[in-house]
Amino acid sequence: MIKLYWSPRSRSFSAIWLLEESGLAYERVLTDISTGAQKSPDFLKINPMGKVPALTDGDARLAEAAAICAYVADRYPETKLAPATTDPKRARYLQWLFFSPSCIEPALIQLFTKLEVPTSTAAWGSAAQVFDVLDAELQKGPWILGDQFSAADIAIGSGLNFAVRIFKTVPARPSFDAYIDRCMARPAFQRAEKIAAG
């Protein structure tokens, strides 16, 4: 049985949305970060970083939202949340799946802290570049892989929703608004929102 360790109003949203999209049976294990539950010895055995989300599936243990997306989509191909390893779209899927933690999140931190980082040394380039590239890709729509919804949309959609709508750190653009609206219209997104609200 898949167990998802989560906390309300946290990065757990992506993993909850993923599992709701998957249709797989799973158990949610509340790990309330407001009480420090993520620092307990038992939880640190699952994720030594002491963060949520984390997931166990039999003997498998992992953390990090994008890694959880990749694991579930690959371990359970019947969910159709990832292109097959033989599909040429797989390359773009992987690129966009990891774009959220490796580009969107650092760009948000850069904007929030007003940190000046030379584009030549910042792994994400610049916040402006991150959101311009994403804007251009999302204009092709409806999903990051065209007509195929995937776990990459969960990673990108979650990050963009937080950036544009929740924290209002990134100005809205027509492509962003349309994409977030499509994500929010998905029943699994709506169920995940209710769960994640606590």
C-alpha cells in the first residue's frame, strides 16, 4: 500500500494531486510540520531531510515531489501519467518534470529575496528567463506535452499556481492563467485542494 506522508498547506499538494490523478489506492499519513512531526526519528528514517512530502510503497521510500511524481508514474504505468520509455516524448516529459524544482523554485526564491545572482552562475539562468521559456511552451498547450496530460503538468501546474495565484510572486500572463485554469478544472486537482487545505 502506498503511504503518503503529508502536511496541510505545504509542498505536499503536488504529491496529493498526483495520487488523486493516479486513481491508485493510497493512505495519507498526516505529518504536521507545524508541530515538528517531520523531525521525529521515525519520519527521519523515511526522509532524513525532515520534509514533506515523502512516500513509502512496500520497501520503496522516497521524498521530493518531482521524484514522487516520477516514481509513481513509472512504477504504475497503467496511470498513463508518463510517456513510455520508448516514446520520443519521454525526453521532453523528463525535462519539464524536473523544470519545477530546478528552475521554477529557485527563480521564485530569487524574486522573493531579490537576490542578485549572475545568470552565468545560476543553474536556472534568471527568473525572467525561466518564466519567458515557460510562457512560450505553455502557449502551445493545452498541456506541457501538447494533448497529453502527464505528471510533468502536476509539477509545473503546482509550481505555477503557487507562483502566480497563491504567492503572487510572478505576474500573470495569458498562457499562465489559461494553463492554471485547466489544471484547476481537473477533478483530481479539486480533490487535492480540499485535502491539502487540512
